[in-house]
Amino acid sequence: MAAQPVWSVDPRTGKPREQVAVEATAEEIDRAVRAAAATREALADRTARAALLRTAADLLDEAGPNVIEAADAETALGPVRLTGELARTTAQLRSFADVVDEGSFLDVRIDLPDPTTTPPRPDLRRWKIPLGVVAVYAASNFPLAFSVPGGDTASALAAGCPVVIKAHPDHPATSELCASILRRAAAKVGLPEDVVVLVHGFDAGVELVRHPLVAAAGFTGSVRGGRALFDAAAARPVPIPFHGELGSINPVVITAAAAEERAAEIGAGLAASVTMGQGQFCTKPGFVLAPTGEAGDRFVSALTDAISESEPGVMLDHRMRGHFLTGTYELAQISGVTAPVHPGPGGPHTVNAGFLTFDAELLLKGEHQAILNEYFGPVTLVARYTTREEITAVLGLLPGNLTATLQMAEEDPEAASLLAELTPLAGRVLVNGWPTGVAVAGAQHHGGPYPATTSTSTSVGATAIERWLRPVTYQSTPQHLLPPELRDGNPLALPRR
């Protein structure tokens, strides 16, 4: 069969822009993975890894106007949003270079021998080593920060793992440009260019996760696509870790006291979070529990006003636009569901934001589980509760999430118990904030119970590096055979326990 072309498409018109590449065959995937695997020894040099990450950040900054222009042409996210995303991406690369330099990610632990213990303790020296080639699956909604030069790539390289990246079909030209920059950075610091290899194509993604030299995978995308790859990773003769971010509705609970205290502020804040990036953030608050009564009505009124003022927007591609329009239309047809602001087409290539509302009792009857699905785009669902017990009952129906948010009053008798109920549902729990926006920081956790993610790890923050490492202990090993990181005297001045 002839190689299938890979086209760059303008989401503002739905028309092809240019052919960027062709989809990789199974033979080409094999060559790509083997080429990446051959760079492992060179990438073992921590100094070179840190230099690679910093040089990649510098080169991305230098190419910023071209990168932003390419990404905007393929995603319609706009120069302002993409300028901020590029800054986040380069800061993330530099932060992982700092992680590599500092060295605590190696988790060096040394127990000296002690014959008096029961049983006697030998000399034990533990650290973490890189797993091997990592398959990275780029995201649609972040063409930089969660794609070719994004967090999975940065953290894998920081761990000492070469990467083979499966480009997202929504931004193939941006992917090619960014991959060329990363490869140029590698060459500039004396590393093989194949520490980063880029491939295209749906079948290529399946072949990649099945390749025997691929040791782990990182994915950001849909539940359907991620689960298929997760199952393929588990079904291999030698299963591998699959760190997938799949789906999240990011519930928000508004207490009665919070609505009484600041209904208008909460309504405006929710609208801004829901419409940010046309609702195409994985942390968009897509399900809200709000009280009935006068204070809850004021919240709904404020939300109505704020969302009504939002402008129609272009989604990442016309397929997603179609799913958004079909999904929200079907929700609006459910008996008991109303749409104070109808989500729908804003034009031939755009969508209007909106929200739907219904009584929480509708869910408690065990009907219409589609309400609890993720709807990618500028929409949120507001369930009106009448009692504290209804909140608990609805929360018990929710799947795992990346985030959960509590909107509470300054003096709120329900806050402590609600926070305790929200904590098992998500990897990040917010109070009086909005989940869109994920700071790159040491204490950050971007993950959560399934289907939010397929593992307990984070894909954002310093500890994202832990996904690509495994521990090894050397027992009673002569000094000259130990890695320098584990030798007496701490010659590399690493943090050690």
C-alpha cells in the first residue's frame, strides 16, 4: 500500500495547507526506535543531558516567531495564547535541566553493612536508572507544552531516555519544526540527533507501543485512544508502563454559603475558565454542583451573562467541532435538561459557548449517565442540588479526575467534610480557584484516578521524571565497580540518604 500523506490543515477553514510528511510504515518505526535506542549510552552523560535541555530551550526561544506562526496556522489558538505556551515550554525544559544538575531524582540511598542486625545487613546502595526508549504521543490541545518539545519529552530526556514522538495529526508542521530544533540542539551539544525521533500516522502509534525496544510510553488524549494503547502496552510479551492522561470532567462544588457570599464572582470565574482556549483544556471545569434557591439562581444568572458575552471561536479541528455540536445537542434533548445559553454553531467553522443545567435528582435516578462524560469544548453542566446529602450522592457517581474544586465561603461549616469527599476523586484539589492553568512546579501533580490517568504519576512538575526511571540496588559491590554516584566519599556531590 502506498504511503499515506500527512497534511497540515487550517482549522479556520477546514482546508489543507500543505503536505508535511507521510505516515510511517512498520519498517520505518523499527528503524526509528532502533536509532533512538542506539543513543542511550551517549545520553547517560548527565552534563550533556542538562546542556541539551537548556540549548533546546534557547533555540526554541530564538525560533519563537516561526514556531508560533506555524502553531497558530494549524490550531487557531492565537499568538497570545501560543506565546505564553512557548514560554511555559522553554521554562519547563530549563527546569528539568536544573533537576538533572541537582541530582536528587536519582534517589541515592546507601545502607552500610551492619552484622549486628537480624538478619545481618550487607552493604546496599540504591539509585534509579533510565528505562530506555520512551514513546511520546503528542496532544492536540497543546502543540508545544504537551507535544514534541513538551513535558513528556523533556522529562524523558532528563531521565536519560531517548524519545520517539508520534506527532499529533492536528499540527504536523509544528511538530516537524519543533523536532528539527530539538535535534539541532542535540547536535550542538555533541549528542546524537536521534535522541529525538519524530514519526507520523495512526498505525505508527500502534506499532510504536508494541516495539520490543520501547520501554515506556506517555500519552495525552482521549479515553478511547488512550485505552487502546494502554491495553496494547499491557498485552505485549513484556508489558511496559503506559502513563496516559485520558479524560476528566473536573467537578466543582459550590456550597450554599459560597453562593450566598459571592454568586456573581463565582459565575464570572466559572465562565472564564470554561471558555478559556475554547474549552479545550484537559482541566476545564465541566461539571458543577450548585445549590437551588435564590443564591444559586444568582450564580446561574451571572454565569448566563458572562458566557453570553463570549465570542464564537474556532476549535482545534472540524472533527472535534462536530463531536462538540452533536454531543451537546443530544444532551439538550434529555428531559429535564435546559440550556440557559445554548452551545452550538457560531458559523460554518466556529462554535458558541454555553451551559446546560438540570436537577441533581436526574442523575440520582440512575438515568442519563452520558451527563458524566467529558465534553471537549466550551460547555459546562450545572447540577442543582437541594440538600447536603445530594452532593455526597452525586460525588459518589463521578469517575476519577485530574482536578476537583471547592468553592466555599470564608466561614463555611461544610468545607472540611466536602474537601475530604473531593480528595479521593482527583489528583489536584483546589479551594476558591479554577483548575485551568497548571503551574510547572516541584509540588505540582497533574494526574488522578482512572480515567483521568492510567497511573499514579504526574505529567507536570519535577516529579514527572520518575515515570522513566527504575530502582536498582547493588549489594556488597567493590568500589571500583560501583557507578560514581554510589561510591564512598560522594565524588559527584549528589543528595544522598
